[in-house]
Amino acid sequence: MTALVVSYAPDAGAVTAPAYVRLAELADALPDKRLVLRNAAWPVVLFDAPSTAIAAAHVLREQAAAIPAGRLLRIAIHTGGAQPAAVRHAEQVNEVANPGQTLLTSLAAEAVHDPVDLGVHRLRDLGAGERLFALPDGVLDAPRSLAGTANNLPVMFTSFVGRRAELGAIATQLASSRLMTLSGPGGTGKTRLAAQVAAGSAQRWPDGVWWIDLAAVTDGGLLAELVASTIGVPVGDVRLLAGQLRDRKLLLCLDNCEHLLDPVAELVIALQSSCPEITVLTTSREPLDIPGEVVRRVPPLTVSEGPELFVERAGDAFVADEADAEAIRSICRRLDGIPLAIELAASWLRTLTPRQIEAGLDDRFGLLVRNTRGVAARQQTLAASIDWSYDLLDEGERKVFRRLAVFAGGFTLAATQAVCEDPAVLETLGRLVDKSLVVAEEERYRLLETIREYAGTRLAESGELEQVRDLHLSHFLGVAEEAEPLLDENRDAWRAVIEPDRDNYRAALEHGLTDDRRTERGRRLAAALPWLWNLGATGPEGIGYLRQAIGCAPNDRSLLQARLLYGYATVADTASPFEFDAAERGLELATELGDDRLRARCLAMVAVGKIFSDLQPAWDLAGEGVGLAESIGDDSARDANLALRCQLLVMWDRHEEARPLLELAAAGLLARGERGIAASVLTLLSGSQAATGELLPAIATAEQTLAVAEPLGDFHRVGMARAQLAMLLARSGRIDAGLELLEPFVRLVAEAEAVVPGLGYAMGELRLRAGEFESAIDWLRQDTPTDGPIAETYIPAMMLPALGAALRGAGRADESAAVLDRAVRLSRRFILPRPLADALEQQGYLAMETDPDKAAELFHEALTLRVDHGLRLYWPDSLTALTALAEHTNRPLDTTRLAELSLDEAVAYVRRTRGSRGRPSTGWPSLTPTEREVVALAVEGLSNPEIGARLYMSRGTVKTHLAHVYAKLNVANRTELAALAAARPG
């Protein structure tokens, strides 16, 4: 493969933007190219043969003559192996080309009849020297290679990968600083980065770039002598050295300074004081800590650079498939992006596959070993690299360092003081940060996972492990219990305290629940944290900890056990909604112990469990909870119970009652930062507003809901909020906007393998409104199971009408009919007017072709439900259905009339004229199908509750139906109704 790279030299003058654009166009238009990397400032073109690349270079030169600054183009052609390495080497050759020059490496030059030999040159990638050639029709000056500057920069036998951002930033900063230290833990690539920076800026130093590796130097007194001999001046002390270099302009690079900090600092201060044009670049695991020093921490490789380095070190013969690529990404992630560790891992490819290497990282210090000639001993194993830093610590620093291994994730100063049993540990912690063993991030600290594993080995060797884990457990138990009042005062503040240490709480729970000596503390910690697991799709994990904590003392009748049971139910609310026996057991214990605060909270959770099977008991329990919470002044428990009552009122479409309670609950929850429950309440409020015809306010409330939910980072709450807003946008005619809001989140949920209830329903609704019936069916079936514990709850009742509509739209009438029958049955059972009306309407559409009279009955029953419950949003749906029926039965006057009237006028018209259009207003023919069913059961002698149980409706609904029947048949009671029915013919 041959790579051609073309660019303008950095010092080519003011090259305008149009010149770069035209350069990219010319590169893109080259004949016989295989690929163009479209970087306007640095196009790269690949060819199968060097002769084709050289012909393309001639074309470029000819065409560039007509563009601004075209004569200043520099071109490099390199023939090599695999694409990444060939491109990278061609770029390095291009960097040393002069404006107007075309450089070729040896293999590429073989395709030219008379190339001009420019001699051997070292490129800025610090490889060994190589012979370069030039095309004779261009500039023939010596390339701008390292040969043009006196230097002793080390030869690197592997390519430099990544770090482009750091290279540019460091070079810029070095131009304005006289002392810079590249700092970081062992293996992060400080040496290689420093050498690359020095090579890239070598031309700035007319008196040379001088590299001194101090790793093997043990006597700081020899430092001045070493510098003098390297630069080539008479040997003497520091003062004499500074005097001899006073007029020199050079870059002095001191590598591996951490074990000679004092003598290096002394030398640098002397040079800085006497030599105004000397710049010093050092690498060290710890800064020199002298005035004027610019310290730049060398970060790990990025998520893209790590795998790139791994593949580069694997060699040209290695070709990664998708499974390999995923394993390589995992390897680099687990190795914290540390270049040395990644290179050591890649060296095993001669023996192991990437997936085997990944599995072997469970013993990373055993695996990451190599025996390479020419590599310093401390760089031959990962452990040796960290040993070098550990051996430089004093005993106090070692003790703190190894104890920090107990933390999972990050940690605070207070946590450090606790596990180190030293309130004055800050100074030692600061030194560990300086020595690149601890990473400081704002108000928190952390160890790279590789460093943490090393420290953990040292902690286990010290015999302190159990003691330190106990200190860790006690500290985080104290933090969690101290923060508990914030749950009722400011939940956002509680999350800010607890959430950053989620991993530490996991570690503390695992330690605290595994030994009888500390299970009391472990159980207390579990009882303090249910709201940590209620969010973030970690419910199953939290249930596991709480189940373990409860199981540690299964017969316990204490308040702690009651709190654990309540916590279990709290987490189960979003993670496993049919495990509410824990709430009932917690309620029993709280009642037995006389703890009204906990009892009020348990009432809410027991009510949540009841809502799946019977709404009325859930209503009653939540009402009891509201009363109890108000009597003891517990606003948090009141709002939890109130939120459930609001949900029931909205489900029953009692919106006038629900609205003030929703607003009251939302205000209290938001004031206390209870974003999770507040998001649920605001979703209910938005739904209520929409149902009653206030679509624009509903959308505004849904947008507020999303703003409330998103800071939680919780799939369940954010998904609920996004789904609600997307459906309302679609209802307003903005289907594309709804899909744009929801589809990225759906993909994120799929990638995370999370479960978000209602997400399939929302996607199904959007696809249904878009007329994509089969897609809608697939989505809707996800949330409407036909078996299992959810199948006979209110949940499918809310969703089945949409599935029935999608099946009808897809022409699957029999399936639609079965689904809608189930929807009607469940909606009547749970007294759900809106889904019942939706299902009846869809049944009307199915009946319209074969039985228009039945369709009319169903459409009007749906409209009556919607009018009686103020469901104004759905009135147009009823009018659309009735208009379709009028057109089907050839009643154009009705169709025209409905089109001319306002919404209220049209609804009044169809209800007023109902008697003259099929069913009379009085007598047996005036009864609706449901009213006929009620009459038949009443005549059999069933009571109102029995009729309600048979027809899945409330006793109040039965009473309303009977009142309508009495009025239509002109009877006063059941006796007269039975007599009239008996006298009816047939």
C-alpha cells in the first residue's frame, strides 16, 4: 500500500481557507485513488502502487499551480505495510518536507527513474534514520529532519500512537514556559510524550535538544557533570555549568527525575537564573515543586487511542473481528488506558486471543510481564513499574497508599481520614497526588484501577485488610445515617451526598452483610439506602442487598427489620412491582411497634401493591396514609400517599377532584427535591390536562416533568417523562418530533439492556398515529402481556385499545376483536372510563360494516363516557367515528352538519339527535347493550354489588345504569322492572 500525504507547511505564510478547500477538492479528484481521508488541511490518499501515487503527485503539482499558495504544497509518498502504519509514516515524512518539495521513502523511490538522493534523515517519530529521496521537478533542499538540529534524542523502536491533542497543547505551552514537568504514574507514557514534543519542536533550539535519562543515576552530585558531558562543555560544578551555557539557546530534557528531586531542582534553578534562553523539560512521577514550574499531568489514553495502540503493537498480521474489537476495548478500559499496560497485554497476542487476554486480567500483575531486550527492568512488568514508585515512599505514605485500596470508585478527604485513622492525613494525601499515585478531581480523589489493585495487594500483605474494611463500613454507615433527614428535607441534597459513593456503599454492604460480627452495621446501612437503589436501573441489586439484610435476622421484630421491609418495598416499586408482601409485613411491624411515621409510609407501599388487583382498597389504604401523615406532620409520607390517590383519580377520570390534589402533591414533592415521585405526579397532571382538552398546557407540564426527571439519570423516570411528552407531541400533530425525542432513548435503553415500563406502548402509539400498523403492533405487544402477573391488572386495560386499533388498521379483524373484548372486560372491572371508551369505539369500527346499528350504539356509548367524564381531548375522535358511520350509511346531511359545527355544538347535536337516528329515547329499544345486561341480572335477583362483580364495574356504576333504565322504561324500582320484563313478549 502506498500513502500520499499533502499539506501546507506551518510556516508557509497566510494560507487562506479557500486554498485549503481547493486542496481537499484536488486530492478528492485524483485518479485511481482508493481512499481519501478528508482532512482539508492534511489530505491523505491511498494507492495500490507507488507508480500511481507518483503520477498523482505530478497531477497535484500541475493543478495546484493555479490555486492560492499552490507552489507551497509539500507532498510525501511512502510505500509500506498495513494502512494505519503506512499513513502514519507518510505523515511523518510530510512533516519534514519543505514547501514545494515532494519526498519519497526508499520503496516508493524505486518507481522513479531519477530520484534525487537527499541522504539519511531521522524523522520526528524518533525512529532510526532512513534514506529520503525527492522528485527532481521540485525543491531539493535538505528536509527539515532532526539532522538539522544537534540532538541526542533516543531512538524509539515502536511507533508513536495518539496523543495529538496533548502534543499540540504541550508544544504551545512549552513555547512560553522555561520549565515544564510532565507528571503521571508509571507506564502512562511520559518519556515517549516528552521525546515526541522535543522532536517536534527541535528547530526552535539552534544549540540543540539534549536528552538525559536519570533512571540509572543514584548520586545527585554527578548531575552537573552528566549534563556537561552530554552537551559537550567542560565538566564542572553547577555554577561553572551555568556560566558555560549562559549564551546557549537549547532544550534540556531530564527524564525520570522522581528519585533525584532535590539535585534536579538545584540544577534547574541555577540554569534558570543564569541562562535566559535555556528551557527545561522534565518527566517525573512527582513535580519538582520550584517557582515557575508548569506541571502537566499526562492523562491515560482515550477510549479510541487505547485500542489503536493495542492493534498497532499487535502487528500487521493481526486482524480483529467484532468480538476481538469489543474484547480489546474492554482490555484498554480495565487497564485504565495506561500505555505500558496495553502494550504488555498486546504482547500476549502471539499466545492468546484478545478474549483470553481479557479474561487473564483478573490477575493483571501476573499476566502483564514481558522479557524484551533493551527495555528497562522497571518497564518489563506492570508490577515493577509501580514498585518503582512505591519504593520511593516513606513508611507513612505507604500506609496511607495501601489503605486507599479499600475504596471502590472515588473517595473524599473525610473518608480518607476515617480509614487511615488520622485527621491530619491531608499532607500525606497531597504528597501521593504529587507522586502520581492518587488522582485529585475537584473535591474527590481516586486511584486508577490498576494502581488500586496493586495497593490492594500491599494492603492484604500488611495484615490490615479486615481492620480497614471495618473502618470503611463504619465511615459510610455514619455518612448514610447522618444524611437520612435530607430524604424528607431536600432529596437533591441527599443524592449529592450519597450518589458519588455508590460503589463504596456496595463494598461496605458486601462487607457488612457477610459476617455475624458486623451484620448489625450492615443491616443499618441497608436500611438507610433504599432510595439509592430506587433510581438508576439498580433496583434488582438493591433488592438483593435488602433481602440479604432481612435474611440475616428473619425472625427479628425490631424497628430496624420494619425499616428494611419498607425499604424492600420501596425498591420493588420500580424493580419488581409484585413483591409487596414486604410492605405488608413492614406495616404489621410498624403498627405493633407504634411507629406512626413508618406506618404512614408503609401504608403507601401496601396501597401500591393493592393497585394491581383492586383499586378501591388501594384508595382506602392511601386515604388512611394521608390522614395519619397529616396527624403527625409528615409531609413526605402525606405526599407519597396523596400521589397514589391522584393516580387513582386520574385512572377513574375524576379530573376535577384530581387536579387540586395533583398540584398540591407536586408542589410539596418539588420543594423537597423528591424528583422521582414528583415526575410521576407531574406526568399524571400532564395526562389529566390533556384528557380534559388542555393540550398545550399538558405539553408544557410534560416538558417540566422531563426537566425534573433527567437529573436523576434514571431510565424509569426519564423514560416515563419522555414517553408522555412524545405521545402528547404526536397527539398535537408533531409525530416526527415525538419520534425524535423518544427513539434515541429507546436505543440507549436497548444498549443498557434496561426495562422501562410503558416505553413500548409510547412507541406503539407513535407508530399507530403514523399509520405504521405492523410496527405499532410489535411495540404495543411488548407492554400488553397475555399471561403472567400483569395480564389481569389495570396496566393492559390502559394499553389494549391501542393494540386493538393497530390490529384493525392492519386488517387483522379477528385478533382485534379478541383484544378489544379483553380491553372492555378489564376496563369495566377496574372502572376505567377512558380506555373503555377507546375500546368501545374500536369495536364500533369493527361492527360498522356488518351491523351499523351496533356500531352506532358503541360509538355513542364511547361518546357518553367521554362527555360524562370531561374527556374533551377525545371528543373529536368520537365525532370522527360518527362522521364515518354517517358516510357509511349514506347520511350526507349529518356529515355536512357535523363539519359545519364547533366541537361543543357538534357533540350537543349528535347527542340531541340520537333518539331519531336509530335508537328511540324511551322503551326497551332505547336501552344500551350494557343497560340490557344490567336489567337481565337485576331481574335474576342479583344485588348491585353482585351485578358489579359479574360485569366488572363498581356498585355506583350499576346504580347509575339502573337509574337510566328506570327513566327510559318509566318504572320506579326493581319490582316494577321485573314485572315489566316478565310481561315483555319473547
